[in-house]
Amino acid sequence: MVMMLLKLKMEQSKNKVATCKRCGQPIVFYPNDAGWVHKDGGVYVQKCLKCGWTGGKVGSYQKCPNCGESKRLIDDHYVQPH
Ligand SMILES: [Zn+2]
Ligand SMILES: [Zn+2]
């Protein structure tokens, strides 16, 4: 258990952290995975034009997780590290 926690900590500290030029949110670099992504989000910040939700995940949503809209869910901007 303790070993697992230590390993997790080491992996987290390996990830570089910066800020997105477009939205000012913290972004994280995953070297072997998606590259730069928004913290708690994805490469793109997605925006729902129906309910105003913004967010994202690695791999991106096909439907708004808040209201279920799929046609008016757009990519707002690509992650832009400083
Ligand atoms: Zn951003
Ligand atoms: Zn929505």
C-alpha cells in the first residue's frame, strides 16, 4: 500500500505543469500519453452551445455531460502551453 502511494507520487512529480495561453487553466504534460492536456480536461476545451457547459476529457466527449446535447457541442480551443 505504502509502496503504491510512493509510486503514484513519483509519477505525478514527473509530469510537467504549465498554464494554457488561451484560458489560463493549469495544464499537465503526460509524456507517454496525450501530451499536454487541461487539468481535469482534455486536449480541447469543449463547449456546449445549449447549456453553456465547458470542460472536456482526454478523448473528448461526444455528448454534453450536463444536458446530453450532441449537435451543438463544439471544440472551443486546443491546449496552448506557454
Ligand atoms: Zn485552455
Ligand atoms: Zn449542455
